[in-house]
Amino acid sequence: METRSAMIGQMNESGFGIKGLGWIVGVTMAVSVSAADPLPSWKATAAKKAIVDFVDRVATEGSPDFVPVAERIATFDNDGTLWCENPLPFQAIFAADEIERLLPDHPEWESNAAVQALQKRDVAGLSANHHKGLLEILALTHAGMTTDEFDQRVRDWLATAEHPRFNRPFDQCVYQPMLELLTYLRANGFQTWIVSGGGVDFMRVFADDVYGIPPDQVIGSYGQVKFEMKDGKPTLTKTLDTVFIDDKEGKPVGIHTFIGRRPIAAFGNSDGDQAMIQYTTIDNPRPSFGLIVHHTDGEREYAYDANPKSSGKLVTALEAAPGNGWTVVDMKNDWTTVFEAKP
């Protein structure tokens, strides 16, 4: 894990959701990276060709589709696009583990309908009525503490928790082909942003180490934080006031608010990402690219689209892909591997 993170750092949904130095370093390294296969975990299929052709067109000076470095912005959903989202989005598993850890000190939670739904892994129940149950869980496990305290809780969880099927830490359930894609884009002058329904504070804890994406290039769902002086020290306390859900139509809003530029490439895996891909590719004055990761590999990962057991429903975006020229990645047939080999 340290080797992968170091390499990335050098080159630098349903949502249980500026510029860094990466794109500058990437410009100087573009020639050496492109000299070899930049996407070794991608089979030589139409999906890989579409990615490479697009990058070549927009990053080659003199090309009629050349895009200046400052405008080479790529946005990525997180759950189901960069890492696994089953058996639940990992932030939901974190919340469930936090509920279990804290429950002995809060016996009153046992009768809470949202807690009961979480214990049953009832995603639909938590999402009903405008995410009412989920917001209750977030109030219990994500609010009322300082941002530093929350960050430490996430770090402690990542250091000890393992995926129940793959028997590896959750931050090693990352798609190796997508890591290569992130590195390849940065090597060609792109800024890579996360635009996810997951909690922004949750993702910022690991995004730099795992993806090479700095905290200031992470957009996610959030509640307001409150500044105050405690014991003579400045602190930020997490609340659920004015909650913003960075999913579906919220994603273009988040992009406009925090990036201020229209992306030229967008990557997702579900109907929750459709609006982001539409905003990126339809009527964009610059050349643009949209990609959908289709989970078709029940053996190496999971197979789902219309009826996911967790999040990641994919129906309307898949139907819209051909007419809009979006690339659909068949995980089973387009990737030689899914996860990085265990150390």
C-alpha cells in the first residue's frame, strides 16, 4: 500500500457522500509515461482506445481539439467508480461500525428506527423520505465533534476494518485500472477531482494517500461546520445544518460552486452520475468525454445495474450512453484485473 501511495503522490453516489500540484508534475512526465503502456490493467478494447484517443486529442499541441492545461478538468465519482460500493457504500459500513462501537454507551439508540435499518443493511429504508434515516445516522456518528476528531475516527477505522468478502482493508478495495487512469490523466496535464455523494470529510481523510487527489480537489456531501474557540484553541465542529447532498443534479451544482469550470471528462457508474456526465459532455464548447463503469464481473467483484443490492443503480445513464457517445466499460471484459494484488 505504501508503494502504491508513494507512486501516486509523486505523479500527482446513491451517495453515502484548486488546483493541486499533480497536473503540473504530470506535464513534465507526460513523455516518459506515454512511452510505455499507460493503462496496463486495461485490455486492448474499444474502451481503452477511446480513453487514449481522447487524451491524445486534447493534450497534443497543434491538435484541432487541443485544450489548455488550465481547462483539463476530469471529475470522478467515488463509490463504485474508484472503489467498491458493496455490500454497502464504505461510509455506511463505517457508520454501522461506529454505531456498534458506541452503542453500549447509548442504549437508547436500540429503539431508533434508523439504527435498526442500518443494522439490517436496509439502504432503501435509510434513503426514504429525502434520506431521513441516513441523516439521523449521520447525526449520531458524524456530527457534534470537531473535524480533527472525526478525521481520527475515520483513520482508526481504516487501519483496522476489512472488507467482509475480499478480506483486505477498505482502502485497498480500489480499482487498479482506475488508479492507472488517474495517473495517466495527471501525466497529461489534467486536474483530477472527486465529485461524489459520499461525505466530503470522510473522503478527504484518504483521497490523497489512496488516489493522489488532494483534499482541496474533493467535492462531496456536507453539513455546515461551526467555528469556535475551545480552551484557547480554534476548532471546527461538524453539524448537520444546511446539508448539501452531492448526488444526481447536485453534482453539477457542486462542480460549479467549487471548481468554477466545466469539466471536459467525467467518470461514473450509476444514474446518480448521469447529470454530471451530461453537464460535462452535452453542448460543451470544448471536446469532452464521458465514461460509465458497468459492474459486470460477479466473480472478481460484483455484477449489478438495474437491481443493485447496495447503491449504484444503473438504468437511465446506460440507456443514454450510446446516443451521447459515452464510453461504457465492461468490467469483466475490459479490465485484466480489478484490485491491486495483495502485498
